[in-house]
Amino acid sequence: MAKLEHAFVGDFDSALEVLDAHIMGGSASATFEDGSTIAAGGVRVAVRVYERYSYTGSNRVSLSLTLVGHGEDLYLTGITSGGSQAMFFKVNRFGEDAFLKKLQHALAQL
């Protein structure tokens, strides 16, 4: 499992659009699995789950993204999972790390 957390200032909808475009466009095998968006008390929260095939690890990895916004104050958490072939412990995290780098590249655009 690899994790990225980042606080920044911006427009919630625009940020979510940029993140989605970079994640989906960053890999031919990337799929949007599901998501949810809620607004309550001036706070907006979007949860997205993506999946892609990792050629390096010969397996599928997922990326869970949570974007929280209060006005223009935004907070993002991205967590990857599933990048190992071992039964009891992680042998490699190449696929997870590569998927998380797609998120880092998207953040550079915001």
C-alpha cells in the first residue's frame, strides 16, 4: 500500500475533473470503478476508486481517492492497494507506486 496526502487551494469541481482526467488518461487499462460525492454543512467530499493492470507486477492495482473541500481549501488522500503477488506479505509495490505517480503528476497540474 502506498499513500499520498496533499493540502492545496483551488476549485473543488475543477480539481476533481483534472484528477480524473489524469488518472484515466495515464494508463490504457485504467478504469473508473465507482465513486460518491456528498455535500454537508459547507464541506464537500468526493470518493473515487480506480483500477488498472500493472504490467510490471502482472496484477491489478486500485487507487482510492478522497477529495475534501471547504470553500477553496482542498485536501486530497490517495491510497493504492493490490500490487503484490505474495500470499502473506508484499513482494513488490511497483504497480502501486506507478499508479500513485499518476496522481502526483495530476497534482502538479493544479
